[in-house]
Amino acid sequence: MAVEIVEISPKANSLKKFVKFSIDLYKGNEYYVPALIADEINTLSPTRNPAFEFCSSKYFMAYRDGKAVGRVAAIINRVVNQRTNSKTVRFGFIDFIDDPEVSHALIDAVGKWGKENGLNEIVGPLGFTDMDPEGMLTDGYDQLGTMATIYNHPYYVEHLKNMGFEKDAEWVEFKIIIPEGIPEKHKRISEIISKKYEVRNAEFSSKKEMVTKYGQDIFNLVNEAYDQLYCYSPLSQRQIDHYIKMYFPIVRLQNLSIIVDKEDKLIGIGLAMPSLSKALIKSRGRLFPFGWYHLIKALKCRNDIVDLLLVAVKPEYQSKGVNALLFSDLIPKIRANGYVYAETNPELEDNQKVQSQWQYFDTTMHKRRCTFKKSF
């Protein structure tokens, strides 16, 4: 039977089918980490995701003989296109069976919509902004995924290459053994940097105090620190308000380090979170009836994996050792919580400033991922 491409309505009931396709496709895979179905629906919903202030999207599913065999989101980020002087449509949230006819049909649907909007190239996998998972896994298929990254079968890459796609950007990820104590090098650098630049670790007695003092500034810092990175989409005020409400309630203060200058202004942040990967696998993306239990247990009970979700330093302080202050503060905290190793977020392969911060740790580069691009 021929492949049929069906446009999916952005309403919740339709989006649920779109989201669940990937969970069903990877059923039984021990490395794939599903997103929470409700969260992914919110991300894809024009009425719930503030990124739709400057983004447009279409959702497509592929069917053969009445059975779902693939899905893809077509996304236009107008801010990034303007910042990069490009005419690009993104493909994201892509999954498909190992059938070139299916993958071709999905990509063709994205390209057709891009052409209708006057665009001339396609790139992905990318989400609406950098707050969404990005980059197709190209190495590390036998490694446990994280809640912030994409997992995919190896055949995805071959399908894209056979369609004429070429690598656009590449990220690497590291597994870091958490030392039992602060490395001596970090101690010395921290002492020197604290005196030289008059910076220090901020203290706060409650989560409410932290959010009140630094919540807005944290995302302002992210916008400033990440501004020149690949396809960065600056967070709008609505997005910042949205993410403060979404993420800060589950932040544990013992997994957070904030660096301020002598005027108490934020210059650096390090944020970690107990890994939710195994809990999400058990929940299969559902909070009910028992998914909530697995997630709460992962957040509050002992967990041997911690995800390094965010490290950001004000540009004028980068490469000056401020990261040593962050890790000198975080290492004792996270070690005391029983974590054995940390997972980094994807880091651009050519971003030596970021990767140099791991030089005093025992690390393994265990995953790679890429975006792929072609003109049409």
C-alpha cells in the first residue's frame, strides 16, 4: 500500500496520537526516554506554547493501510531566520519505521510547506527553540537517553543521507564521574577568581527567595550567554514567565549554584537535576495511574545519576575560571545526595569553552548527535 500523509490538527486529542506514536515505536527499547505526553502536547499546542509568538508549525503523520508508520513536525522560527538571514523550515519530532518511502514522504511534506512559505532549505531535527530537544543521535545508541535529548534508531541517519542531507551542526555529550571531593585545581582557581574579580556563591534560604531574586535574571543570563550559539532563539518574556512556572517548582536548591559579583548581580549559574530517565521509561510518558510515583521517587529519593541541565556564565567572565566556583559549590552538594555520575547536556563539538570545563574530571564522551540540512 502507498504511504498516506495526513495533516494533524493542533488540538489536544489529535496531538495525543502524534505524541504517542514515538512511545509505541520504541516500546521495549531500554535506552529510549519518552517525554511526558502532557508536556509534549503543551509544547506542540499553539495556545499553550509561548514560542508561537514567533513560530508557525504543521504536523504530519504517515499511514500505510490505516496504520501509523511515521510522524514529523514542520516548524518555522521567524526570529532565527531573521537573525541568520536564512529561509529555513525546520523538521522536528520526527520518527518513522525503517522504510525509505515513509521517511521520504514525511520530509517531502515538510519541504512542500516550506516552499509554500517562500523558504528554500530544510534543517533538523530542531524544535521551536533551544528549550526543545535538538540533534539526531549518531553515536551512543546503547546509552541511556535523558529527558532533554532525542533518541532515535541508527537507520534514521542513513535515510536522511540517502535523501541528500548533509551534516549542519554536531554536538557531543559526556558522562562525568563525580569526584569524592573538590579537585585541588578547582579549589585553587576558585580562591584566586573570588579575590581577583570579587565574585562569590550566592546564598538563599528558600526557593521563593531564589526565584524572587534571580528567576528573571537566570533566563536573561541564558539569553546573553547563548546568544552566539548555533540557531539560538532568544527567549521572549512570555517564554521566561512560562519556564519559571514550569521548571522552578521542581528545582532542588542543593542542585543549584549561583555566582554573583560584588553588587549581587548574577554572573553564572549551574543547575543539575536528578535523572528522570528511568522513571519516564517506567511511566511510558503518563502521569497516571502510577507514573507520578516513579517521577516523585526519582526526584526525592536517592538516585545515582544527575543531569547537568544548565551551565551559563556571563560573556565577560567566560574563560576566567568562574566555572570552578560553580563546581566547587555543586560537587559536595550532589555527592552528598548519592549521585555517582553526571550526564551533560549536548555541547556543540566546536565549543571549546564549554568542553574545557570538564578537563579536571574523569569523563567519557559517549554520545554524538547532528542536525542535517539540504536546500530545495
